Amino acid sequence: MKIAMIGSGAAGSVFAGYLRRGGADLTLVDPYREHMDKIARDGLTFVIYPDQEYQVTGFKTAYDAENIGKMDAVIFMTKATQLESAIETAKPCIGDDTVLISLLNGLGNEDKLVAVVGPGRVIYGSGVLGTALDGPGKCISSPAAGEYQMNFGAVENNPLTEKVGKHLEQLFNDGGCPAKFWEDVRPALWTKIIVNSTFNPLSAITRLKVKDILSNPSGLALVVQVVTECCAVATAKGCPMDPKAFMMAVKQSGGSGIVDYYPSMAQDMLMFKRQTEIMTLTGAVAEYGRQLGIATPACDLITKLVQTMQANYDRQYEG
């Protein structure tokens, strides 16, 4: 099965590392030339926290999808804010039976893929592990606590999506990343959305690692408030989520590498001064809350803070 990955930044590179270790016929597509060239020449240096390192070879790489041929599956691993342009980039490799896969952070990304190929050819989900890019050709995976690190399912279950989904499940598992192709992926997806809506913006705003937020009483109280709001919205959307059970799972993850890092939004804002995915996280939760009549004051405030910060990178204090 021929697979293309559109976008090979931190998360894309980590997911690609697992897939290729599992034996995937994988083409990476990214305009970051130094990264693509390094992987094509030497392979991907793949670090799994805390002490594993592999040199993963055998990738095909390209700066765009113009000449890579038709694919059986296309995985989108850009930022959610770049998905529309990524879809345009991918169109040359999308055939009549190509399945499109979103493993992006946030809410609503699968709808954009459905608009291109219909609900019968779309898989969506997410990973629950920390990721970082450590220069061209090197990435770091920080697995989280829990049974599965990758969770995905089909928008519409049918033989084609099941074939592709089960194949991806096998590749991830064989590559060392516990994965599950679910009949209903919504609970797993909402879990990841709540994690990202809580820790990504709070880390970016406070400039703290997740473990430092959790170890501070005020930080922990804010985490509880965001989790409670997100769970209320998820439940109202038909996916029951228990905030107490969620917080218990967060506390149990305290010894894992997932809490000892800066999440992707913190990396985007503090290190690279990029626009973030906030509107698919707390922004989307707050919008759903307004539609459903559910108050989300913490999500509203966090969204406005991040929007203000990312609109003024060039004016921030640099002392």
C-alpha cells in the first residue's frame, strides 16, 4: 500500500518514524528542503524518550506531490491552519480510490477532507504523544501513558476505510507505537482535543513545561477548569466525557515523558513565532459552547490571549 504524508514537521516526522519502522511504503512531502534532503541521504534519526534512538531509512521524499504518483492513502500532518493549502498540494497524488487521513490536532479537520472525496474515503484521529523536531533529519517522540498512542477511525465505515485503517493500525503497532482503528473514534479524539486545549495554550502562555503547570496549585486549578469546560461541551455533542476520570488519568501520567516537554503550540509561539491552531482547540470548544448554551469562560479567555500574542510577535518584550 503506497502512502504519502503531507507535512513532515515534528509530529509528521515522529509518525513517519513509527510507520516506516513498521514497514510502510512511505513518501514524505514537505517543502523544508534541508529536512527532506537529510532524510533522503542519511535516514531519519528517531529518538524515543527517554533513551532509545534509531536511524530509520528507506523513505522516499519530495518537496511537493506533483510527480510522486497516485497513492492508496494520503496522511495530512500539516498544521490545521494549513490544511486547505495542503489539500491543494496533495491533489496530484489523490486517485479515485485514495483514502484521505487527518491526524491533525483539533476539531473539524475531517470535514475538509470529506468535502474533497466524500465521507466514504476519510479516516481521522490523533496521536497522544509529545513530538519535537531537533533540526533537519532528527525528531523526538515522548510517548504518553495509556494503552494506545495512536487512535483513528473512519467517518463512514466501509470495506475500503477498514482495509486502510487496519493496515495503518498494523504498521504503527509493528513500528513500536500502540495503535487502534476504532469503530467509533470520537471518545479517543475528544480526549486528545481536551489534552491539547488544556496544555498547549497554557504552556505557550506561561512558558512552562506541562509538568511545571501541573505542579503549581494555580496552574492545576486552571487545568481543571479547562478540562471541565471541554468535557461539558463534548458530552453535549454526544460524546460523554468525565472530567474527574480525565484528571485522574492526567495525574497518573506525571511520571511519563509526555509531561516533561513543551507542547507544539509552545514551540510554535515561543521558538518559531508561528500562527497556531488555537481556533481548532479552545476556540472551537468555546464556539460549540456558544451554540449549545454552555459557558466556557476559561476557553474564551485562553483563546483571546493566544490570539493577542500571535498577532503581536514583533512587538513582544525581548529582554
